[in-house]
Amino acid sequence: MSALTVSDLSITFSGARKAFTAVRGASFDVASGETFGLIGPSGCGKTTVLRAIAGLNVQWQGGISVFGEPLQPGKKIAGSLRDNIQMVFQDPYSSLHPRHTIARILGEPLSLRGVKDVDAQVRAALDQVGLAGATSQRYPHQLSGGQRQRVAIARVLLLRPKLLLLDEPTSALDVSVQAGILNLLNDLKAAHGMTLVLVSHDPGVVAHMCDRAAIMGGGVITQIMDRASLSKAG
């Protein structure tokens, strides 16, 4: 069973003078448990595709199906599917409330869902991403970029998603930190049985992480490469 099917996806933005089509006729399948990449230069449409899958942009045409359940253009994702589709952004600082402690940032979504033992689950999630329990009492500005990205990953893990969308998750980090985050994601994927879709402009990152990848340019998917081809190209 496919975890994700994207069929003839097109996304157009309306401008002051004329409309701009950012994605044209994109189609690909992602198998359950696979890590699939979208790679290409800045502005090629790869993040736009990811945001449509995440439900952050609902103005699209074509088809998107997640674990056999079709998404509806113009409608937000709701119900259990909302928890099963989570996204980690390029800049973790922008997605973490600057005036909330890490404990509150991680625990609030659980409290809203009526989950018990929130503090214990927060500590367990921090431990899974390699952060000490004391991190929960700190604020985002007191953490390094790599630590903030680990917090962002811990937050989505608490919701136990089946599909994890990654938008350039290491591009804002120092090279010395990048490998640790990528290896963490691989370990967590194996431990939780997740499917990953990774957006990147870095061929080395895609070759390291992905089973297959779609090459994008000018809003169009030009090629889909398997692991052997990615390793050779990388």
C-alpha cells in the first residue's frame, strides 16, 4: 500500500498582474516505510508540493492521497489524518513560541488531546532525540540551532505521525550538526515505522537519506531516481 500518492498536482498563485503556476502536473508514489526525496534548486516548487501534502496550502488541483485517504482541495486536513501528517520546517526557531518553555511547547498539543502523563511523555520524547530532561525548562533562544531542530522533531514525534514531511531540515545548521540530525531521523524512522518525504537542494543529503527521489525544475518533475542512481550521482 502506498503511503502517499500525488497525481497530476498543479498549484497556481494569483499575483497582482498575472497568475504564477509554481507546480505543473507533478506525479509520484511513496511506499509505506520509504524515504522519498524532492530535490532541486530554490524556487523549483518542491516546498510548494510539500506544503500542499501537509495541508498548509489547500489551493491546488489534481490528486493527493495519504494512506488511501484522499485529501480535498480547498479543505483543511482534519481527524486522525491530521495527526498522521506532520511537518518539520527549515527554520525551527520560527516554529517554536519564543515565550513558552520547551515543556509547554511540547506538552500543550498533548494536553489539548486529553493525554495523561504529559510530563513523562515530554521527557521521553526529549530523550529520544538526545536531549536532557532539563531542556524542558529552557526557552528556544537558550538552545543552539541543532537543539531547536531536535525539539521540533520531538514535538512531531509526540503525535506519532505515520507520514513525516521534512522541509530542508538541516540547511540552517552547521555542517558539523547536520549529520547528527540526519542520522537521528533515520534512527527514529526505523524505530517508529514512519514514512519520510524530504525536501532538499543538497544532493549529498538526498543520497544519504532517500530510497528514491524526484528531481524538480521549473515546477516540473523531470526525473525519478532510485537509490543506486542517487548514490552514483551523489
